[in-house]
Amino acid sequence: MVSHSLDLEHGLDAALYADDLPRAQQLASELSASSLVAWMRREPATRQAVLYRLLPKDRALEVFETLPPTAAAELVRHLGDEQVTGVFAALDPDDRVRLLDELPAGVATRLLAALSGDEKDLTTIVMGYPAHSVGRRMSPEVHPLRGDLLASTGLERVRSWMDEVETVYTIPVVDDERRVVAVVGLRDLMRARADQTVADVAHVPFDVAPASESAEEAARRCTSAGRLALPVVDSEDRLVGIFTVDDALRILAEAEREDQARQGGTEPLRSSYLTTPISRLVRTRVVWLLVLSIGATLTVRVLEGFEATLDQMVVLSVFIPLLIGTGGNTGNQAATTVTRALATGEVRGGDLFRILGREAVVGLSLGLILGGVGFSVVALVYGLDIAQVIGLTLVLICTLAAVVGGVIPLAAKAVRADPAVFSNPFISTLLDASGLIIYFLIARWLLGL
């Protein structure tokens, strides 16, 4: 199946390069929407637009909805106004807002103006919330039920508006002032007896998401609790929208990509690698390289400070890469583990001392293991004196690195910064300098330099 899809994509390439548009249209019709999106993300926007114009209306909408917002915005710039307007109007309000955030102001204003009154109102509701809040990622297309309705009546109402709402699997139950008092599922309504009301089969307690809550935090709560959707409420607990699990999973995937990029000392790409301009690739990396280069001057100053020690025993320089590399790796492991635990809600700022204790023990254990191995190997080649220095340095560096790696994500969280930004790149720089200080101080003490 995979090889067949690849053959179709290669054929699509050949047809487009030969300007054989009927053949390209036929091949595109045989590819799934996900395969078409994968193909488009490897191609320049001009070729994407050529293919997109060949797709039937329903398939074109399906493909457009699957594209990441940045890629969709780039495609919009190469399509005609009439085609863009039609696709934009067919999107859900939350998807429209994600696209508008990526478009130039003039294009966004023109697309909003072309919407019908109701669709414009729904889109404006979502746009009114902060950029990273769950209100910005919710769907306002939600119809609640009253608790005093007969369940059979509620089921009839669900049938009447099921094509107008984001989901029917989690339905908010509200009071006279539209405050959420429970949730009910389609299955509950279908199972209800003739004499039961919506309130009789509804679920209490239930989870909601305040509209001002971070979208990532709401997404983690939604998925960890196994919810299909969360009602979104305003500051007075009144229903304003619904946040579904598919949106939650998309947000978590985006957050994971950002964390991976920043832990590697770069900014996440907002489009696919092959279609990202070279200048953009340079910008995503150069800032971090400059920051880390400045930080690396600390290591140079430390080496200058212990230059006399190195002159007396040049062999000490041989082990510098081993020691600072081990410290950086140990710290990065701890930081990655704690950053992940913070993201999933397993630990909080109040757990600082528990984390310190655990990481100190872990670091000491790793140091004893690595120090023992290092002592044994170095003793065979360089003698016991050097082996003692290396073994003890590894114990102390690993302990310090694990503690620092565990604390830095918590410190970043405390100042409302992204732990992934403050963690791995800075840990390596910090531990390079501190590890060298530990190394040379131990060498001076044990070797009498």
C-alpha cells in the first residue's frame, strides 16, 4: 500500500512537470488526503496551488483542513480570491482563526468581510480570546440542553442540530442563565427510559475549561482524563464553546515539536523543512548559537584561570571533553525528565525539594557507576593518581548536573518561561564551566599542584 502511494506521488510529480494536468488530476484523485498533504508540504507553494485547483470541492476542503495553519496561509497567497473565499467560509470558526493568525492583515480583513453574518459572529467570538488560551482554540458551535427536558426530547433536539455542532458525544447541560451544571453524552440519551429527564442521565461531577486557561494545560487535562470534549466557560461559568479531544491532541503535538526543537537549541519551524526558506532556517538557529557562544566564554575564562595547573600536568587536558560532556548529558537527562513531568502535571513548583532530593540521589548513583568505570580504565593507562582525580570528579559532576538539570525547569516555570528554552542549551553551558572548576580544584588537591 505504501509503495503504491509512493508510485502515485512520483507519477504526480512527473505529470505536473510535464504540464499534463488531466493525468495529474487523475493521480490526485487516487491519493488520500493525508498523502496529498504530505506531497504538498514537500513542494513550493506555486506547485501546491496548481494541484489544489485540480481537486474537487469536497476533497479540496478536506486537504485544506488537514494542512497546518502556516502551510494553509502560504497556499492562500497563491490561490484566487474566489476559491479562497469559498474554502474559508467552509472552515469551522476555530480553524478560521488559526488561519487568520498566519495571514497578512489585509488578506485576513478581506476574508472576514466576505463571511455571512452568523459565521462572522462565531469567528469573532473565538478571535476575542488571548492567543494561547483555550478560548482561542474552542469551537463556539455548541448547543446545550436543559436538565428538565425529557431525555427523549433532548435526543430529538440533538438530531435536529447535530450537523451544526462540533460534537454530539459530549453535550453541556445548562441552567436558565446558561451556566454549565452537568454534561450528557449521546449514548446516555439513547439509553434513557421514557420517564427520565436529561438531568437524570447527565454526569456530575464534570470537567470544564475556563476560556482564559492555557490551551496546552486544557489539552493535557482533556487527554489525561480521557474526555472526548470539555465545555468552555467564561468567568461566570456560562457556556461559550466546546473544546474537543482532536483539537487537544493537535495542540499537544505542536507543543511536543516546539519542546524538541528548543531542547536542541533552535526555534521550531512553522512550515515543512523542504519548503522553509534558507533565510528562515538560519534565523531559527543563529540566535541560539550566539547565546551559547557567549555562554561558552565562561568555559574559556575558567581554562585561563587554571592555565598554570595545566602547564604543570598537561595530561589533565586529555579528560576535559569526557568530563564536560558527561556533565552536560547528565544534566540534560534530568532536565528532559522534569520538563516532561511539568508538562503533564506530574510535578509542580511546590515539589522543588522532593525533586532536589531525588535528583541528588540519582546523580550520585550515576556518578558512582561512571566514576568507578572511569577510575578502573584510567588507572590502567595513566596510573592511580590521575584515576582518583577522574573518578572523584565524575561523582561530583554527575551529582551537580542532575540537581541543576532538575531545578532549572522549575525555575523557568516560576518566571513563566518555557522550561524547554531554559533547559538543555543553558545547562550544557553552565555545567561546562562549573565542571571544569570542580575538576581542577580536585586535581590541585589530590595531586598537590
